[in-house]
Amino acid sequence: MNLNSIITHLASHAPGFARRLKDADLNPNMVHTPDDLNALPIIRKDNLVELQAADPPFGGFLACEPGELKRIFQSPGPIYDPESRMDDYWRWKSAMQATGFAPGDVVINCFGYHLTPAGAMFEEGLWATGCAVIPGGIGNQEQQVHVLHDLKVVGYVGLPSYLKALIEKAEELGLELYVKKAFFTAEPLPPSLRAWLNEHGVTVARQGYGTAECGNLGYECEEENGWHLPDDAIIQVCDINSGQSLSLGETGEIVVTILNDDYALVRFGTGDLSSLNIDPCPCGRTSARLMGWQGRIGDAVKVRGMFLHPKQVADFMSRFPEVTRWQAVITREQHKDFLALHVITGPDTEEPDLTVKLAQAAKDAIKFQLEVKSVTEDSLPPDSPPIRDERTWE
């Protein structure tokens, strides 16, 4: 289906998207090219949260019945993400092939399989490539290392910091690993960590870019110089104020339109900043490239591969009136993220009990393990931001 056919279909079957077009004084006959999409205001993750809450479960953007879907996920926010009944719905096959995964490879998938889509989306991409998949998820490192050793697993998909942890666990256990090819996303791959992995036998260490809502939005080739755009989505780089497409090389927000007739994810702003490069790549691929991650708009930050929203933390902390002031603090050591919650409590609070309660409640409510620290009022002024990111990427 071409762009106009998809827009026409979605306007007829997804009432929330029809309202969105109407609010922008658009009708489907006015949208034929990517440039025509610029007349439609960008919609972002926070908007999806509000729209889905007002018109559950998909904000009126689903163009089929929920029971016709293959899977339904819940991402932090919360946001419900649909997956249609098609092979490689999230479109990661091209990225897996660019990493060097081939039919017959055995690959461990260390993205999560519980509620969020990452585990399933990469499993689909690996299957489409012809690989056998070990659904590892995160955790049980010793067991996973034995699996990697026993099956002589050659491939890995997941966070780069987690592969480092598995390699270190294998060294601790005295077991040889055979992982030669790895694909990473959801967490930066700094040059120092890529070099460390290369030194430990991972000869192909590639990274890509995507979101829980959109799937594959870019991937590295052997040149390791930018993320090649997939050919099955419209990806624009737009001015963060006007929402209009920017010229090549200018930094703006990555805005995505998925060519999908079941779900109206049109002009979705990821909140991530990058720029486009159309210079020929020596690898021979002709697609434009996103030139890496260049920052974020808004206040959300990514920790251990998942977004942490100030509103999430604020809603969670509202359950604890005994905490008079708080701040989430993100640090990074040995290529691993650490999250702490700095708190100031009232004079009559039993701090050890509260620390345990906060840590357990955070794990349940915002899906993050964190360390709770009581701090002095001088170290946490009243105008402190809700999240302080102290990480460096060297």
C-alpha cells in the first residue's frame, strides 16, 4: 500500500486518527508524500499516554479488533503497543542481516519478554533471518553462561553492558564463550565498550536504534558510521518547535510514520535528536543514515534501556507523604547504569523501614531497581530537578 492508501484506510477504520486529521484540517486526499505529512502535528509518547487513558486501550488508533492482533504489550507510561499478525512486524530483519546473523546461527536474545515488546520484536527479526533463538531475557547470568558455553552460541542481542557482564561471569566460572556477533540497542555503545568487547572475542559489535512503538528505525553496517534507515517506514528529522522537516545535516527530533494499516502511528515523535546524512556509504547501501543519538527533548531519560519519566517518579512518590523532598540520580560505572533515589524525610520517620518500602515499591510501580539514600537538606535544594543524570559516555 502507498502512503495515501494507508492514510485513507486508517482514517476510515481508526476513529482516533480520523479525529487527529480533522483537528489539523486535513483529509486523506491531502496526504500523498512524506512532505504532506508535515501538516499533521507531531504526536509524542506523553500524548499517547493521555489519549489511551481517555479512549482505552489504544486511543482510537487501532484499525482492527484487538482480538485480531498477534500480541499486545504494555510499555512504561503506560502505553499499550499492538503487534499485528505478520512476520517480523517490528521489521528488524534488515538489521539482523547487517550484523552478520545468518540462517543456522544460534542467538541468545537478552531483551525482556515480560509485557514490554523488546524480547518478542527481536525474536521475530531473528526468526525472519533464519536463526534459532534462545529466549534469555535479563537475569540468571550463571545459567545463561552455561547455555552459551554448552550450545556454542555465536550470536547475542541485548544491552551491551549485559553482554559484558556475561563475559565476565564466564571468566569467573572458567567457561569459554563463542559469541562473535552481537547487536545492541536501548543503551549507548561507547567506543571504549565496543573496544572491550572486540578484545574479548566479539568481532562484530553493532548497534541500532528503535522504539517500543516503532520497532526498527536504523542500524549500523560494517562502516559503523551512522544508522541506515529501513525502507519500510518514513523517518523524518524535524524542528523541535515547528515540527517541520529539516535540511540534511541539521539536528532535530526523529519523527516516524509506520506504514501499517492496522495501527495509526503517524508522525510519532520519538523525543530523540539526530541528523540525516545521504552521502553514499562505502558498504553499498543506498539508504540515508541517522548520525547517531544527539540528545533528547523533554525530561525523560533512558536508564538500562528503559525510559524513566519524571511524572512516573512523581506519581510513585506521592504515595509516601513522609518524604518531603526527593530526586532520582543516575550514575554509570564500568559501563553499567545505576539508579538511586535521594530522599529527605520528616523528623519522625523510621528511615530503615522506609528505605526497604521505597525500594520494593519502586520495583513494582516503575519497574526499576534502585538504591534509596537519605540525604541532607543542603545537598537537595527545593529547586532540584526530579531527575539528575550524572553519566558520562567515554
